[in-house]
Amino acid sequence: MAIERFLILDDNSANTLFIEMVLKDLGIKNVFKSPTGDDALIQADRNHIQFFIVAWELRGMPGTVFIQKMRSKRKRYFVPCILFSKRMSSEDVKLTKDLGFKQILTMPFDKDTVKQMIGDMLTYEANLDPKEVTIRKIEMYHLEGQPMEAYKLFSEKLFDPSPFRIRALIAAAEVMMSLSKYDKAEKCLTDALNEEPDNNKALQLQAKILTRRGQHDQAVALLERLVLSSPKNISNKINLGSAYVEADRHDDARRVFTEVMQEDPDNQDCKDQMATLAFKEGDFGLAEQLIAETENGNELARTFNNLAISQVTKGHFDLGIITYNNAMRMLADKARLYLLHYNLGLAYRKKGDLAKSLDELTKSYVSAPSFEKAYVAIARVVQELKEKGIAPSTTLIKQVKTARETIKKYA
């Protein structure tokens, strides 16, 4: 798809006019302008902007924040973008590297340099290497919560030595993590970090694996180093706050989240993590308020599910059941809930309430008929009911059979 719609973000009209004239010389007609980051985000959606040219120094929302918000809002790792600046601090330079930006213009502008950089990027986008195309598809599927579709796109050639190898390894690590294949994810990250030891994305993912394995101190230490080395990287701070929550260091988490919200008051990723903290502390009203506009429902479902599993494992069945029910209520229209229903069914079984267990397991299986674990658990609970002389619900059994027939039909 040809790139035709550009947006220039700067509050200096002279800079905007200069870049606009360069784009005109390149034959580009659809050029939009914005003096503020908030307005630029609105225009980006309204006008389907494909290419951004952004001032690093901006009043209100700095260019550093805009770039991170725009990427998060677009749910894409790659969006064509050129940054320009009068001067960049060492922290700014580190952030641009973290975010993967290489196209940076220094001021005062040189017309030929600006024209060359834009032209080169347009040529690159019009002639993408097949590996670049594949990696972008993998990244897109991952962000859309379709890890199996992403997994299907992997091939050995994708990981051969090339300029795309590190990105391919990191993309693979994310997909493997989504599929709970942590050993494979860790292998991908190790390979990536052997080639680029300070790759911020790889280190963030490494910290997430440590957290999921319960190695909270190591995860926190790693993320604290990342925040120290790149203090303008908002995602590092949010990940650190999340690690603090997992480590039960709630006051530290609040401190980090407060700092992020001061920099970016509408950051939904931060609100999601604040909701996780509120949920963990039993403030379900606040949690629901914070995730009202979340687009990360599946990730939150995983987090809440793990919390409830921990509670049930410790024998706190009623507390775990309350957690599951609150999570499903909050995420009813924001996430796939079959895992929550499944584990709630297991919690009821452990508590001894087989009728409710069957009900929840059926909801899990009917909503995801390919989820074989739910079917196996249903068969087990039905057998236990019969052994106790209790007839299982015929309505539920019929629902299970219908779902089973459907999945066999399309297998």
C-alpha cells in the first residue's frame, strides 16, 4: 500500500512550512499539520495517517510521549516516522534507540538531507524485504491476541543471519510467551541479547519471564536498571510498576504509576496496571473504573487468572472464586474468558461443589470447543457426580455435545 497521508507535528509554523514544501517537492499532496500531540492523535485516526514527521521538543505533550502513545494506540511496533530536534540529550538518544528509530534530523534543516531521508524511507516502504513483511505480520498477530496465527508464519530462514534476525527472535519470544512456552522464549531472547546486549525490548521480555516464573527480585532489579538507563522510556516504567505489583511491593508500584500518570495522564497501559494493583488489593470498583477503556483485556484476564489460581492453590477457595467472578464481570466484553471459566470450574471442584464446577467448565468448553482440557475436566466431573448418585444437568450435557459435534465437523 502506497504511503500518501503525512502528518507534521510541530508548534513552530516556520518548521512546519519548510517540511510541507519539501513534501510538495516530492509530489506528496495529502499533508496534515498539528501543533499539539493530543490533536495529532485525533488527526492520525481521523485522516488515517501513514507517515509522521515529529518535533522532539513540543509544548504540552513532548515528542517523546507522542511517539510512545501513537505506537500504543496504533497497536503496531512499526510506524514510519522521522524525528527532528535542535538538540537531543543523552536520555533522548537512548530513548530513540529503545524505540528503534534511526531517522533523526538535526536542525537547522538542510533541504536536500530532509528530501533524501523522506525519499529513502518511501522507497524502502514500497520495496519491503519479504522477511520484513513476515515480521510485521507476526507482530500484528501478536498485538491482536492471535499467537497461533503468528506462530504459523515462522520459518528457519527467518532466523538466518540478516538485518532482521534480532527482530525476528524478539517477535518469536513474544509469541512463545503468549503460548506459555517460556523455555523457547528464553532461548530466543538469549540469542538476541548475545548479538545486542542492550536491546531494550529483549530485556523487557526477559524481565517478564522472570516475573512469570516467580523470580520477582531478579525481574525488579533488571527493570530498575532499564529505567535508570532510559528514564524517558514510559514502557520501562510501566513494566517496573507491574513487576512491583507481582512482587507485592504495592507502595513502590504506586510511586512508579503516579510518575507515569504525571507524564502521560491518559496512558491506558498504566491504568491497566493500576487496575491490577487495585484488583489485587480488593478495590474492584476502582479496578473496573481504570480498565473501562482497556484494549488489553486478554492480558488482564491472564493476570487476574494467575492471582485467583494462587489463592485457590493456598486453599482460599472462596476468595479465589470471588476473584474469578469479579474478573469475568469486569472483562465481559473485553477478553476471551474461557480460561477464567475453566479455572473457576476447577476451583468449585476442589471446594466440592460439582454442580457449579460442571456449569463453569461447560461455559469454558462451549466458548472454546478446541480447548480440550475443558472437555476432559467435564468428563471427570460428570463421572464424579454419577459416583455420588447425582444426575448431571441434561441441559449442560447437551451443550457440550453440540459444541463437540461442531468442532469435529470443522476439524
